[in-house]
Amino acid sequence: MDRNLEHLLQPTLSTKDQRVPIFSVRACFFTAFFGGPLSITLLSALNSRKLKRLKTDVKFYLIGISAFLVYLFLILDIPEGANISEWMSSQRRENMFYRYGSRGLGLIFWALCYYLHKPYYVTMSLFDMKPPNPWITAVLCIVIGGFFQILTAILVIFIRGVI
């Protein structure tokens, strides 16, 4: 037998059990699309918790939240003395980054979260495992993520006003 291929016949010893059902790719996609980057970060963190790898993934989530904060800091520049509600409605109509940026950033986060958990999704498909029902969890992640997104935007507006 060829010496280069002998390693393929050796059993692998692994302490990690990759046969844990996590929320499906589709559930993560819809959470990212409707909830934005903070919502998909929450749902992906729940997947990481189920897989018992939250400590290794937390740096990814912190980088993602930091990128979201930088994004908000860049697009939320309110002129001095402007009425905030009028400014927000005009930005919603005119500024494409304000209108679709959060959704696009959420979809980028979804792709990164998929890449992060791809071996587990492959394992789920190989073992024909059914993912858990995502409805309640995904809706809660969307609501909580939206709430924190609004709080973060208010905080960024406050910080920009002070600076």
C-alpha cells in the first residue's frame, strides 16, 4: 500500500460529538434577513452554545458586533439642530446605506455564521438529523436583536452629538 494514503485508514480519535441538531441554515437566513446583524449573532450564539463551543466562537461574535457599531457610527451623522424623526424618515427614503445596509450586513453575518458551523450542517445532513423548530427562538432573536439595534442607534446618535 502506498505510504501516502495510510493515514486514511487510521481511526480518528475525537472527543467532540458533532451530532448535535442546531437551527437550520434557512432559519438563520430568515433571521438575518428580517432581524439584521444582531439577530443572527444571537441565533448563531445559541447554535454555538448547543455545540458547546461558545468560548471559541465568542471572538467572532465580538468582531461582528464591533463591525456593526462602526457601521452605525459611519452612517448616523445627524446635522446639529435637526429633528430626529424627520431626519430618520428622510434618511429612510434617500440613503440606501441606511435603508438596506443593516439587512446586507445581516446577510454577510449569516454567510460567516454558516461558514463557522458548516461542518455541523454537513454532519446533520449526513446523519439525516432534523433541526429543532426555530419559530419561537428566531422570532425572539429578531425582536431582541431589533430592540438592541434601536438602543445601539440611539447610543451612537447620543455619542455623535456629544463629540
